Amino acid sequence: MRVIDTNEELPLTAPDPAGVSGPPDGVPGPLDGVLVVTVEQAVAAPFATRQLADLGARVIKVERPGDGDFARGYDTTVLGQSSHFVWLNRGKESVALDLKSDDGRDALERLVARADVVVQNLAPAAAGRLGITAAQLVERHPRLVACEISGYGAGGPYSDRKAYDLLIQCETGFVSVTGTLDQPVKAGISVADIAAGMYAYSGVLAALHQRARTGEGQVLEVSMLEALGEWMNFPYLYTRYGGTAPVRAGASHATITPYGPVTTATGEVVNLAVQNEREWVLFCVVVLEQPELATDPRFAGGSARQAHRDELDVIVSDVFAGLGVDEAQRRLDEAGIANARQRTMEEFAEHPQLAARDRWRDTDTPAGPVRMPIPPVTAGWAEPTGSVPTVGADTEAVLRWLDDTPPTTGMTGRISE
């Protein structure tokens, strides 16, 4: 095979029948022209591919006929739809294929032959039977970026174990350092899934960049265990080299104090963070109005404050119990101490900063528009405008497109025989 000059202008994929790549009068997203085919369910892979869709990629989601992605059935809170599914599937086309049938597998292979990226998070054994492990795909299509997401990774004693977010939180020790002294708890969101999805997303971007220089595809493997394990490096290092694990401290910091929630006289909770000695002195003088504490040997340095944490917590709590929330934040702001109100989800939805920055948009769903935040990266390209699909909404259109489009369209057309 001959690799075409990587400086030449890249051709785009065939016209997008779902129109998910941004408005025609906007600057196309940086992944405009990239075709992503994804055999996905639940959270991790859908989270990764939604980021790609937000950047302008055409994302074709392969689902089971009938019920589709089982995340569609997690709840019915969003106009009768699953909150997880609505969150994770904006801007995708849905193609319903029975991958146990010859026709379904043939249609999937035809999609793969036209794809720039394939993502899947099936169980390793199931992916192998279908011939769509990342290694199998790249062997057949050398320019393909193929990413597989699993619970524990291929090989090893845990390879075939079922893996859900809570289980990975437990296996990585996340739960052991989260919660209170009396009660370990899991995170309130799917941190293991999100971690795996983000590493898959960044891995795909890196592999596309590499392919633009070398003309070669890439096999990418991401496990939830290793993704969340990367995020556990602080408590791991603290424990391995310090001899003891960080103490579960609720919403407070395990090793820095004062750092965490305090309750004000009006009942609202303010979280504050004192990060260094300069801030500690200002906190004592301006916020607590007890300048003598700044030189008290019990609190001279971070280690000393941690050793006398219980005493310091009482002093801080007593002061804030006599302050209204506005006065408490005024003092903290005057001292330059980072702070935040502990908001509910209802309060987050009306956050004044998000409103001032115009960060909310309506996303079309089968049941009607749903208000969602726009992607957190602000750039000069078009905002995503795609909708959330019903199961198989685009099957007929995509199959017609396959009939009309040779396998060498899109960015994969940069290699010729």
C-alpha cells in the first residue's frame, strides 16, 4: 500500500443523513469528516463517542433490534426516557442490527470498512466471537483506529468477569477512601465508566493524530480498572509510602485542614479550602478574627494542623455557626480563601455563572426538547446540534448509504492500493 502525502487536503465522509455535524453556517467541528462506528451500551463507550460526536464526527451507533442499548431502560425520568441515555447519546445515528445473523454481521463489516474509528465495549469473549476485538479489526483494516473498552482488560484472571461501575470503584479501593469514618460510600456518579470513557476519547484523538502522520491505524485497549486506577494514584502513593491510607473524611479533605464544609448560622453550607501558610494566616486574621491562632504551635504547618484536626474543627465550626452565609463568604472572599456554596441539583440547574455564560441549550429527543449543558470546551467551531435517536431510527438511511457508497470514502480514502 502507498501512503498519500499527509499534507494533502483530506476528503470527507459521505453526506451525513442525520445532519449532526453542526449548522451549515457554522465552522465545522475538528472531527468533521471522521466516521465513527460504535457497538456500545451502558456508559463508558457511549460517553467516549458522544464527545467525538460533539466535535463533529459522524457517529453511527449499532444497537440490538427492539430494546437497543440497555441504558435506555435505566429509568424514565426525562420525559419518559432514561436520563443516562439522553445524556450519552446526543448527535448519534442509531442502526439496529442483529449481530447474531449473517445479514447483521455483514452490515456491520460494511460499516467498519468505511469507518475511521470503531469503538466497542462488549465483553471480550463476545467481541472475539463477532470478530470485532480491536486487534481483529485493525488486522483486517490497517488504517482503522479501533478502541475496545472492558472492565478489566484482556488476559489475567479477571478478564471475563462482569464489571459495573460500583464493582470497579470497589476493586480500585475508591470506596475504601470515600465516605465517613463509619461508612465507606461509592461516588454519586459513574466515575469508573467516565474515567474509561475519557481515556478512550483521548486515546482515539491521539491515534487519529498519529495516523495523520504515519498512515497507520492503531489498536487501543482501555479497562475501567486501569482508568480509575490512574485516578487513585494519590491515595495509592500516600498509602504505599506513608504506611497508612488516607482517612475517610466525608466532604472534608483527608490530609489538609481546614478544607471542607462548614455550616453557617442560616443553615447553608459553605465549603472552603486553605492551601498554604499564607492563606492560613489570612484565614485566622480576616475570617476567624483570631490572629493569635496563626502562630499557635498546635497549628504551625499543615502536618500540625492535621494532627490537631479535631481541635481546629471545633474552633472553625464555632465561628461559622455565628455567621450568616453571606457574611461568611464575604470574609472568605476578602481573605482570598477559595470557597463555594454546597448546592443542590436544583440550584446547579439555575447556577448564575452558567446562566451568565449562556451554557444551556435544548437537545431534541423523541419525547421533546431537553435542556442540557453545552460541551465544556469553548472554541470557534459549531456547537453540537444533533438529537437523541430512537432505536434504529437511521437503519434504512444508513443501509441505503452503504449500498451507494464504496468502502474507500472518508478519511480512510487517504490510503490507496
